[in-house]
Amino acid sequence: MFQKILIANRGEIACRVIRTARAMGIATVAVYSDADASAPHVRLADESVRLGPAPAAESYLKAELILAAAKATGADAIHPGYGFLSERESFAKACAEAGVAFIGPPPNAIAAMGDKIESKKLAKAAGVNVVPGYLGEIADTEEAVRIAADIGFPVMMKASAGGGGKGMRLAWSEADVREGFEATKREGLASFGDDRVFIEKFIESPRHIEIQVLGDQHGNIVYLGERECSVQRRHQKVVEEAPSPFVTPEMRRAMGEQAVALARAVGYYSAGTVELIVSGADTTGKSFYFLEMNTRLQVEHPVTEEITGLDLVEQMIRVAAGEPLAFKQDEVTLTGWAVENRVYAEDPYRGFLPSTGRLVRYNPPAEHSDDETRVRVDDGVAEGGEVSMFYDPMIAKLVTWAPTREAAIDAQIAALDAFEIVGPGTNIDFVSALMQHPRFRAGALSTGFIAEEYPEGFQGAPASDDLTRTLAAVAAFAATAEADRARRVDGQLGHRLQPPADWTVRIGGADHQVHVSTDGMTVDGDDLDLAIAYTPGDRMIAVEDEDGETLHVRIAKTRTGFKLTTRGASHMVRVLPARAAAYAQHLIEKVPPDLSKYLIAPMPGLLVRLDVAEGDSVEAGQSLAVVEAMKMENILRAAKSGTVKTISAKTGDSLAVDAVILELE
């Protein structure tokens, strides 16, 4: 077994590998860029080595620096995590040449599966179903237009070396191909050093299913069930679960056997994932097609661990050390249900724009494990740390397990309510809303789920009447506690202020009359049996109902009351003494000014393209500029028609959030 492992990665996956290595009695080495000098993975490891400046191209992507760090610290193995160098054949070869074990598959398997064009040819030869498409190299946009027309719209354009949702564009028409082909090439080159693009038929109403495989260096290969990864945004997975509510035992066996056949065809060992696209309209369950094979650990691997009881990182380490698998296919059992939500630094209320900044407050839900539920948080951040524009926006992965799918989803909702992050915007409200959505709970999923269910964007999960009344009670209780504190503080100066017992609480555009007394609370005349604990200054309130169920509500004071966040939505709640409510119209927040004539940078990033010049006429919805942030290109479009008056930025500029790019007449 290895004595010391260097983790060639950062963030939560570096912490994840370090924890398993430590449990196995193996020493660890962390590497870091200047942006991560104080990051948790650096503190968690036994040793650490600086690589270079913040940009990944100058630090985490420099194989020679990582190998030098391994040599300097005496590490005899390297775990690449995912992303960065994890699927670089050249890095796996360099490790072998340096006499350091690569904890992953052999270089030839990485090469075979890393090229999406060649991998589809190999898959077809191995008897695996493949999506119809064009697998040759495409020279330019004009050829791409011809090929797409021959295949038939809609089509998907993909970077050959792509992954993680980057370097992908869906085209419904020739215009989409013309607009997106070059952007796909640029993203492929920027993220993976390869600008080749292929085009394939887009399967409508598709479900994204993946099979986890695991093989050793002695020819043993097994599959560990499937994961449903259909809930995606911009081809980036948001929610994953295992098993899939769609896959039958017969489908699981057919998919698993094809995945193993493909792995065997390329001499695969270590952990890997065969990704499939399944037609949700096919009730026979036979229309599944090979998408790609990821020759590394997946972000969503924890849900497989939760239902199999296996530690996949430990298995990878043991396989790399030459050990055979300790179990056979018929010994793999799937127990219960697991769901994973990715907590991203992004603002779902502003079109999911990337968000950066300091984690002023970071308090994840408590982890626990019993026979009924398990809550697991995989993260690599800490309070006071920085969410940087240089890396992926994922802050944490929240994983829950329960005996049934419904219970695992309910555990997610409760854990998300207890997840407190102050600083950058996050998608916590959004993923909580997903967990509550009737269609999600019914398992009627497709990769178009988010676009179909939120066509006008996300405005928060709808609140039931019961929840609204509970929030009104919470706001009145908090206001009473605040008034009581004011009375006691002012009482030291000789004043005698009595907090009012009756409040008018406006929430969701409606007023509720709330009475608070030592005997209990009423909302609109109805008694509410709630146990509420709140001390002025608290950021989280626990509310227990008469059935013993606990609701966590995040609370922040505002000028006219409180901001209450729970169950997938943030509510601005106005709270006034009942006797003063009729005279309080002037306290209502002002309407923000109309900024539609400005094109404003919605996130920090690099201006990679300007599509207009001063004096140009533009139409609503027209592309005006492209900003690259967190390794993704974002097209900024005109909010209305007009003429370009002035341009305030140029291609290549680094933009701050809210920087003005141009102004319309």
C-alpha cells in the first residue's frame, strides 16, 4: 500500500480524498495556488506545496509543478480528483515515467475515452448503442451548418474533449449553429486545449443516466448501479440521485453489461462512469445511447457510495496499489435512496449569474447517520474564505440518504433550510424548490426540466397558506422579542416601553393580523401551536409545530421588518404595530430605477467579444457581448430595441460586477 498520496486538486474533492487516505493510514500532500493558500484542503493535509498564481493554467494545470511537488515530498502516488489533469493521458504517462503511481485508469484508456469522437467509434465496435451523428472532424461553421442540416434539427454541438457541461451548444436551427459553433470551439480550446467539435442528434425528452463501473488490474470489472442526472442547467448537473426512478432492474442489467463491455474493450481499471442518454418517451426502456465515458471519479459519486456502502476513493487507491476487487458483481447490493444537490455560488433570482466574494457566514447543516436518514456535506470551503472567479462555482455537495426516495428528498429540504451562507449568492432556494416541485417528486424528469418548469426564470418556491401563516407568526414573534429588548435596554435609562402584542404582518402582498401573548399566538384569529426560539441577533430560527416537526428559517433584519428564508424562497416581510399599520405606506420600499438602456456586466468576468459598435441599431434579444466567467461563456443580449450610444469597454477587459459595457440612446 502507498505511504504518501499527493492530491493534484483543490476544494471539496481534495478534502474528500484526504479524509479517506487518512482513514487508511496514508499520509497526504496538498498542492495550492496563491488563491488557495489558506484553503481547508491545505490545512487538512499533512504537508502542502505551493504551485503558483491563481489562474489554473499557471498552477493546477501545470503537470511539471505537481510532479516536482511529489518528488520533493516523497509522495509515491497521485490522486487527480476530477477536472484539471484527471483525464489527461499525458499526465498519467508522466506519472509513470516519474515512478509515481497514478490513482486512476491506464493512459491508453484515458486516451480512448477522452476523445469523444473516437470513443463513440470504440463504443459502437464494442456493441454499445450510440446516438446518430457525425463523428468526423468539422472544419468550419459552414461545414457545421451542412452537417447539422443532414442530421436533422435539433442537434447538439460538443467539444470533443469536453466535459462538465462546458463546450456544448444545443442548436434548433441553422442560426443557432452559426451563433454557437465558434463559441463551442473556443470553450473547448480554453477549457481542454482542444477545439475539435462534433455534432450529434439531440434526443428530445431525454433523461441522463450514468453507470458507475469499477475495475481492477486483474481483469475484474463490475457495475455499481446507475445515477439519474437529468436535472441540469446549461448541461451542468444540478441534482443527482441513485438509483433512478425510471430505470427498471432489466434496464439496469442491460446498461450495466454494456458499460462493462466498453470498459473491458479499452482495458479499463479504477473507477469510471459510462454516461447514457435515454429517451423518456420510450416506455420499453430500450432506447438508451452511449454519450461518453468519464475516466475519473464523478462529482456525484457520493450517491453511489450511499446506496452501495462502498468508499469509491478507497477502492481507487486499492486498485492503483494492485489489489484485486474484494467482491463480485452478484455481491453488489443497492439499499435505499440517495440524493445530491450541488450548492453553487450563483444567483437564481438573477438568471443564475455567477457570484463571487467572501463567505461572511458559512454554516452547513450538521452531518448525521442513522437507520432512517443520513446527511452528508462534502465541501472544501470555510467561513471567511473566498469564492474566486478562477475556479468552478460549486461551494458544497449536500447528500441525503433514506430508505425511500420520498424520505431522501424530504431530508434534502430540511437540510437545505438549515444551510446558512452569507456573502455570495447561492442556489439553495432554487434546489429546495426543485425538491418540492410535484414533477420532480413524481420522477417525471428530463434534461429540459428546469427550462420547461421555469421558462420565465426563478422567483422562489410558492408558499402554501400554512407556511405563510407560520412565517407571519415567526415575524411577529421576532418583532416582539426585538421590542422587548428595546424596552429592557431603554429601561436602564428610566424609560418604560411596553412591546405591542398585536402586529400587522405583510407577506406575499397580503396583511395578516398576529396576536402574541404569553399564552400563545393567533394568526388572523386562528390559534397556532408553535414553539419558536429567537433571541435578537440570531440568524436562524427553529420552529417546532404540534406534531414535533421542525422548520428552520433564516432571518435577517430589514428597514421595515425581516427577510425570512425557508423552503426554497426568501420573503420580505413588513411588520408594524397593528395600530400604526394604516399610516405606514411611506415605509414601502422604493421602486428601483429602470436600467434597461444600459448593458451591465452581471458578474465579474472577461469581455471576450463585442458584437456591436457605436451607432448600430439593435433589436430586443440581440447578442451584444460575450463575457467569460468561471470557465463559461455568457451571451449578453439587448433588453430592448435601440441604438448604441456609447461603448465603455473593449474586448479583453476584466469587468467588475455591474460595470457598464455600453449604453443605448
